[in-house]
Amino acid sequence: MRELKVTSVRYFETRRGLGYECKTNIKSLVIWNDGNGGGTYLVGYVDTKLLPKPYSEQQLESLIDKYENVKTI
């Protein structure tokens, strides 16, 4: 089992807001938000033996905050 970590973040502007694409330490998985008011989610495929648990939107955003050294209250 591997711990999911963000390795890079790319931000982009859309007509409706700010979107982002985050690469992870698992090459086939990307954290994505399209910037059009939807949620943050994982895209890609990984064997459930490597990453057995699902991640919530809040957990994914927390991984991004950790990568960016954002202090949360």
C-alpha cells in the first residue's frame, strides 16, 4: 500500500473560475478540478492493492494543501 502524495500542481483560469491539475506519486493518478464549479476528484487507474481506500474531495484538497505548505486552522 502506498500513501498518495501530490508532486506538482498546475493552475489554469476558466470562464467560471480557477482549475487545477495535480500530478501524484502514482504515475497513473491525477487530482483534477476543471474550474467550472464542480468537485475535486481523482482521474486514472491504480490497482486497489496499491491504493485500497477511496479519497474524499476534502482529503484530496488536504493533500494539495500539504504539498503547498498551507497551514490550516
